[in-house]
Amino acid sequence: MKESDFIKLYKKKIKTKNYMETKKKVDLFWNALFKLLNDEKKIVIKNWGIFEKKSVKSRKVVVPTWTEARYTKPKEIIKFRAGERLIKKVNKSGEANE
């Protein structure tokens, strides 16, 4: 699902007519989440999931067309683990579509 598809679905769910207003609401959520992740390493949203910031070490990458092996840069990534209620809701909605 693309972001635009999600925004259209959310717009339909909250019954608004303005796409840009709905996009601002979604962006506001993500901006707040990313700001909190900069301060904290882990954010828990009860029954929905856990957003966690993790460090990834550099690793060796070998491509046959390259003359030598290269290394990636170490970086931080955001991991999401779905909570129990979110998993049940997604599985229930998937059954209804079949």
C-alpha cells in the first residue's frame, strides 16, 4: 500500500473531503513519532505496536562485477513490531475480503 492509498483510506474512514487536510494529519503523526524516536530508543503504543530505533553495523558487500569488496556505512534503522490487537484486526479484515 502506498502512502497516497493509505491517506485515501483514512480520509474515507474519518469522512473528510479534503485530501491535503488528511495528509497533514498523517504527516503530523509521523513527524511526532520521529521526533520522539530521536529522544527515546523505543516507543510503545499499547496494543498497537512497538517502534524501536536500532543500530546496524557495517557489513561486507560483494558484487561479482566489482573488482573488490565494499563495506556499507553503519546506520540506525527503525523497526516496528505489531501488537496483539493490531495483528488480530489485520487478520480479521483480511478474512472479510476473501
